Amino acid sequence: MGIFDKIFKPKWQHNDPAVRLDAVKKLDDQEKLFEVALNDSDENIRLVAVERIRSDAILMDIVDNSDDVDVRLAAVERINDDDILKGIAKNHSDEDISNLALDSITDGEVLAEIAVTDESSHNRIKSVKRMTDENLLTEIAQSDDNASVRLEAVKGINDEELLEDIALNDNNAGVRLEAVNGIANEAVLCEISKNDKNESVRIEAFKKVNEMDLIVDIGKNAWDYLIRLKAVEKIHDEDVLMDIVENDEDSWVRLEAIKSVCDENFLAGVAKHDDDTLVREQAIAGIGSENLLADIAKEAEDSWVRLEAIKGVNDEGLLADIALYAVDSWVRLEAIKKLDDESVMIEAVKTDKDIWVRREAVKGITDEVLLDDLAQNDRSYFVRLEAVKKIDDEIILEDIAKNDENFHVRLEAEKRIADEDLLTDLATDADDSWIRQDAVSGVNDEKILIDIIKKDKDAWVRLDAVKKVNDEEVIEYVAKNDKNYYVRLEAIKRVDNQELLADIAENDVHPWVRREAVKKISDSDVRERIESELDSKDVDEASKNEFYRKVTDYNLSEFEREEYLDEIRDEKVLRMLAQDRSLYELRVKAIEKISNQEFLKELYNNTPEGHVRRAIVDRITDKEFLRFIYNNDPEISISQQALDLLGDDF
């Protein structure tokens, strides 16, 4: 470049961008504009240069050679030659440029060529979207190997026969779905609803079917239960619905169909024999005839259905028939609950083999002779117990309270007795200590109570008697001499004899008794002296076993004390802990380690706390004593516990 070239450089090459921009806006030389578009350092100037280029060939060169993507895109937008655009669309590596070139093509033949021959499915799709030639779209819809291309082609087709063929035969669900949207032939839509492999296609086809014969065909024959279900929702012909209920293999379809069936005889058959609970329930809900419901209650295959059916039966005659002759005991029980006819109750009590039915029947019986016989002689204690609740003859009740083999029956009989003479007889002569104890509450004759205190072998009977006695001499005797420390404790609460209290405080074998006696000593000097001695004595006793001291140390956590209890092997120490009521759950833990049956039996007889008795029962191996517990424990759960332990030995 000569010096004059440098001095007189054209303005489109000036160092100042503003000068260059102004010059390019006025420049017409295509070659110079090409140079600016490729090489100018300012993108804005390059873009202005592209805007002034009119030659498609030069624009193509820019597309091929520019490093600036925005310049290349601007060049594509300026090209008018569809063949050039086609080449860019087919061959350019930059997808944005290729897409822009394709979007710029206006010649239908060029678009068709791309749609049919271009290797890129993307290009074919974009071309198809802009095509209007239905013949060519048809060819593409039938032959293109790309489903997305075929789908776009189908959108432009109006020939219904062709759409039907595509909807029935194309291997892509999306293409078939698009074709279905253009079909009005309900017979074809019915076929698609029944047989297409894709759920969305089936549903869309079904939506367009309105002819009832075709809907019935779908409801009976579509392989997809959801389509059959949708069809059934539109069917109102009862014969068709009954046919579906009888033959459809899907319970949801049958359930939907039966909702609109009113034939009660048909519904009764379904309620008896359908293999689905919900279908049977729906069938029962549609039946108003009590005769049919009663028949179902007696003959249905499913127990739950039988119970549902009887809820709708209120006729006394039908209920009586069910109560006496239904095979299902639970159905008979429900019938009995709804009956008022005492003759049926009596017949059921005499003939039914189920104890719960007979027990329920007893509730409706007023015949005193029969009730007395049931209360004294029925083989089931549940029936005897229910009969006892309705007996007023206290002589019979006393006999039952003394002699029934089941504790719960004996106790119920005793509780219904108000006559003090009879209660006195029970309190003194009943073999069951629980009965004697409960009867004591109704005895007010102090001589008899004193006699009970002296003679009864059960501590709890004596304890309840002590609570009702006012004879000071007797109370003092009990406080000093009763062999059970609970009874002595109760008596001490009512002793004022200071000399006796001091004697007991110093000499009783049980620490609780000694301490209770100390509390009642009024002389502070005597009390403090004895308390000091008791503390020393108790400490000496406890110090014999290190772990005992730890278990009874309330400064330790229960978790720590339980760990120390686990270390105790001496059963004598365990027995002492088992009797210590202040230990609560640790007491139970101690019992779990004791095996001496005689001690456990005695502890059971002297323990009012149910949770402790449960722990004891778990350790009992004596079968006879378990039978005793079953028949006599006041808590049903413990009675059942004993029965479970007896097992086959009961």
C-alpha cells in the first residue's frame, strides 16, 4: 500500500467507527460491502453492510465465511433464492442458520422436495408444517419412517378414508390419535375404542361415539375394562346392563352396571353369588323386598353379605325364621337382636348350638322358671351369666353364688343379693374367697364380722371385715396377731393403744407394719427412739444384699435399679422385693425371676393389683391352680390368660 493510500484511505476504512458507519450506509459497491461484512471490527457496521448487499451469491459467501453468527443469520435473511436457501437448510452445520434458511423458503416445490428427501427429520417436519398439498401430505403420512413427520402430515389431511386407514394401521399411537381427531365414522371409532393398543387413542375414539348400539358393543366387547366402564356409564337398557353384570370379568364394570339395575330378583342373585364384595353390597342396596333380603341372609355365600342383608329385614316372621334356621350363627345373632318374640328367644336358647346366639336370646326372656334353669344348669357360663342378671329369687342366687363353677357367674349372683342373712351365709360359708370378700360388704352384724376375722383363711376377706368392726379389743388383736401384714396394717390404722403400738413397732416382722405403728405413737421421745432402732434394723436387713440396697435406693433411676435387680439370684431376696408394693414395675420384674409355686400361689391370693397378678399367673405351672384362676379371678383378661396357659389341658 502506497503512502497516498494511507493518507487518502476511504471513509469506509476510517479508524473512527462512526465515520465508517456513515460511509457504509452510503456504500453500494457489493465487493466492498462484502469485505466490510467479513472484516470490520464493529459488529454493528458488519450488520449494516449485510443489509446493503443485494447479491444472493455474496450473501451465501458471508454465510459460509463469516465468523459472526449474527452476521451469518442476517445474511440468510437477505437471501431470496430458494435453491440457495435449500442448500443452506440441508447442509449448514449451524442449526439456527439451517432453520432460518428453511423458514425463509417460499417455493412450494422446494419445500416438498425437502419434506420428502431431506435426511433430517427436523427439516422434514418444518417443511411439512408449511405445506398445503394434500396429495403430497398423504404420501408423507403413509410412507415417512419418522412418526413425528407423519404426525405433522396427518394434521393437514382432510380425507376421512385415509385418516381411518391411518387410525387403524399406523404403528405410532400419536399418529393414530391425531388421525382419530379427524374421523366422524362411528363404526370405525367403535372398532378403535375396542381394539387399539393405546389407552389415549381408545378413550379419544370413544368420546366421539354417540350411537347407542355401538356403545353397547363397546361395553360388552372392548378388551380394556376402563373403556367398558365408560361405555356402561352411558347405557340405560336394563337387559344389557344385567347381561354385563352376569358376564363381565371385571368387578368395577359390573359394579357400575348394577347401579342402574332395578330388577330385585336379579339383584338378589347377584348378592348371593357375585365374587366381589362391593358388587354384592351394591346389589343389596337396591333391594327393598324383605323376603328377598331374608333369603339372602340365609343363603348368600358370603357371611358379610348375609349380615348386610339382614339389616333391611324388620318383619318379625322373617326374622324368626332366620333366627332359628339360618346356617350362619352371626346372622342368627343379628336376627335375635332385632326380635321381640319371646317364644323365638326360648326356642333359640333351647336349640341353638352357638353360645353367643343363646346368650343374646336370654336377654329377651322373662320366663322365670326357664331363667332359673338356665342360670343353674346351662353348659355355657356366658349364658348362665346373662340369665343371672335377670333373676330376682335371692335363694337361687345364693346357691349360684356358692356353687357355680365360674367366678364371674358367682360374683354376678352375689352382687344381686340384698338380703343380709343370705349375704352373711355367703360371707361365712362360700368356698370362693372373692365371693366371701364381696359379701362382707353387706354384713353389719359385728359378731359375725369378728367370727370372720378370726376364722377366714383369706387375708382380703379378713381385711374387709376389719374395716367394718368397731370392737377395740378385736382390732388390737388383729394388729398384733394376724398373719397377713396387709390386715395388720389396716388394723393399726385404728389402734390408739400406745403400749401396743410401741410393741408392734419394735417387734413386728414386716417393716411396713412397724413403720405404720411408729407413725401413731404420740410420745415423741418414744417415737424417735423406735424410729432410730427401726432405721438401724432395716438397714441391717437390707445390707445383707448389696443389690437389694441398690434396687431399693430411690435416688437411682429406675433403669439403674432394674439393672441391679437383674443381678439378684437369691430367691429369698426376690420374694421380699415381690411383696414390696412401693416398687411398682420392679416388683413385677422380681416376680418374673421367682419359680417357687407355693410362694407364687400365696402371693397371688394376697395381691389386689391386677398387673401384679398377671405377672404371677405367667409364672404359675400348676394346672389346677390355673383352673382356679380361670374360674375365680375378677378380671376377665387374667381369667383368659390362665385359659391360654392351660391350652389343651383345660
